[in-house]
Amino acid sequence: MAAPLLIAQGEEPIYLLPRMANRHGLVAGATGTGKTVTLQVMAEAFSSIGVPVFAADVKGDLCGISQPGTDNPKIAERVRKLKLDKFVFAGCPVTCWDVLGEQGHPVRATISEMGPLLLARLLNLNDVQESVLALVFKIADDSGLLLLDVKDLQAMLQYVGDNAKQFQTQYGNISAASIGSIQRGILAIQQQGGEKFFGEPALNLDDLLQTDSNGHGLVNILAADKLIQSPKLYATFLLWMLTALFEQLPEVGDPDKPRLVFFFDEAHLLFSDLPKIIEDKVVQIVRLIRSKGIGVYFVTQNPLDLPETVLGQLGNRVQHALRAFTPKDQKSVRAAAETFRPNPALNIQEVITQLAVGEALVSFLDDAGTPTIVERALICPPHSQIGPITPELRKQLIQTSVVAGVYEKAVDRESAFEILKARAGQPLPTQSAAGTTPGAPASPPWYENIPGMSHTTTGGRRSDSVVDVMAKSAARAMGSSVGRQIIRGVLGSILGNSKR
């Protein structure tokens, strides 16, 4: 069983229990009160016991965790005050990621994996436009057309719009105005660099769950200092990752330590203007994902930034200082104070406004899963560097990463855009219930075009190994209409949208 993780110290050391770390948590506080350093301390602690971490770096300074820290008067004073006799400086193994592909390995998902529900939010569509987008996905699925990147979706939208009458009987009315609005939304996302996120090779979630040769968990850092300028894209990406983890990872119950800890910085953006249907599913995922071994930690300025239904799932809490300059601020302070288990020795509401930088009110879950009495405490100093690293060091991290070269080159295989371009002027065939086009000649399934999936042998190697057979079976499942809908996940499923 993993040892308890020292995070802070009040009158006594305060430990986070690894077996309770997948019960989720909250790190809150006003700007400049120490939230990022707390995140860094927690990430270091998880990494030290072999737990991988994923964190968004919205300020551009979290990659310092890859380098050993250096002595300075503030660190020395904190070490002395907390009597950390065995304190040593050390960095963590780090993998850098970037949706824009500039400061880390590119992160991609296919349009189909994202699905119409999350895309509708990303494109800021209304209910009617969202329904039309769902119909476009349905037509693509029924027609065996893969939607992988932005140009696939644009080509599909144009084709459906040009042939709306052809689909009216089977799918219902398709508004040309809605098609135009969706296309304009896509253009806006392209201008923000969002098209770089859609395509292949798509992110393999197993690459987030790695440990190094010393058994330390990799800290996966998403460069988000530019991404945060497109808050819809940022929030949609993180929601997609959460639902993808929920869908793809098997149940593990309550492990001795988490399989992965996920930090959502600027968490208020996740729930800003979030449609009720998506919010309900996010709450459901947060409630159930702990059984997959995933701990979710929201980092935000104010606890009230999160829905009450989500706050109720967050058992491990670190509350830094809040300011109370206005009546609204005072209400927020009262609400934050009421979320803690009371401490008779503390006036929590008063203390929240008095906390110094690096101080916090801390309450973690005990062995029985009950929140401990809140304590005023000092957060332990990080062992790694506080602040950003140089571009040269970042480049070195990328080049020596375990996934170096895997995601850098985009793959553009045959999908909806290429097929529709070849069929220009011809009616779009619709699949029968069996998944084939009536009267059409047999053709190789799409998965035969994937390297290593064909029946041929190369260089004397046998192609039909057990792994090949299993891969082909999975590929066939994904190739069917139902398979593509299932693989899309909870937040992406066209089956989850009740607006028809």
C-alpha cells in the first residue's frame, strides 16, 4: 500500500491518503494565493508513488516541475519552519502536450470521437442547429463515411445541404440556414487554430498512463497558455478527455492508489454556459469515474464556480485565501466556509480572508472516507523548480519523451472528404441494416487500409497473429455504424441527444 502523501502542515502534518485520492478534490483561492504551487506539490507527491498526472498549464510555468528546484530564502524558511529534515530538490518525469502542436506533442481527436454534442457546444450552436449537426453525423454513420478532420465535416455538411431533399423522407427536414451557421462556426474555430486538434493520429490514452524507469508517474503537462485564449476549445477539449477516460478505462473499484490524477485548472470555464444535458453527464462521469481509478481535481478561484452537484463529489479540499471586498465576495466566502467540516478552534469564514500566500484551509478524507476537521496549514514547498523552463529545455523534454515522433506527423487517410470528392455529382449511397450498400460490389473494409491490418505478409512476418486477429475484430466493430456510435462515448454519442 502506498504511503500517505505529505501535502501541508498545521499543528500536525496533513497527509492525503492515496487510496482516497480517487474521491476527487478541489484547490480554490483568489489569484496569487498559491494554487499553482499547491497543484505542483500534489503532482510531485502523486508522481513519487507511481501515479501519472495530467495537468493543464494555463500560465506557462508548470513545466518547472521537470527540473530540480534551487535553494532560496523562502524555500529555506518554509523547510525550516515545517522541520522537513529529509527535504531534497528533485524534478519529475514530464511529457509535454499541446493542442496547437507548438510547445509539446500534438494532441488530436477525430471529429467522430468528439461527436455532435460536444461539437455543438464548441461551435456555440442553438438547439435547431445542434439537431441538424446530429443528423449529419447520423447520415455519415449510415453511409459508412468516416469523419476524421475538419474538412471531412465541412464536406459532409455541404453534401447534406446540397442534397437535403434526398434525405428528407428518412431523416427529416434539414435547414439550409442551419447548415450555413454550422459552417460559419467551423470557420471561426479554424481561425482560433482549433482545426489542429481534429485528425489523426488520435491520442492514445495509454500514453498518459506511463511511469519512468524509477517507477515514478509521468506528469503530462498540456501547454494551455495560448489555448486558454479560446476558452470554448479549452473547456471542450478537457471535457472530451474526461469522457474518453471514462469510456475506455476498465473498472478497478477502489485501488490502493489512483491510476491517473487529472487536474482541471480554470475549472470555471468548464461549466460556463454549459447546457444542462452536458452538465448532467459531466456530473454522472465525475461520480462514476473514481471506480476507473481516476482522481479528478478542480482548480478554480471560487468554489461557487462549480455546480453544487459537482462540489458534493469533491472530498479532498485545499482552500487558499478569498477576498471579501463586495457583498458578492462576502457571500462566496460564507459559502466556501460552509463546505468544510467545522473546527471549534477556527472561525473559518474569518480565516479564509486572512490566509497568507502559501497558507490554506485543508481537509482531506480519512480512512473511512469522511472529511477531516478543517485545519489552517502551510503548504509544503515543492521539490522541483517554481516557474517556467527555457525553450531549449522544453525542446529537450519533447525530443527525449517516450512518445517522441509518434504524434508529430499528421496522417490524412481516406475519409469523407476524399470519398465525397471522388463521388462528386453522384448520389450518396445509404447502408442497409447489414451495413452494406444494396447492389454494390464487395469492397475491402476500411480497416484493411490501416498499416498492419491487411492479410499480406511482409518481410517473412506472419500477419495473422493473435494480436492481428484481435485488432481486426475491434476494427470491424468500429467500422460498423453502431460501432462508431458506441465508440463516440457518453458526451459524444449522437444517441445521447434528446433533441430530434
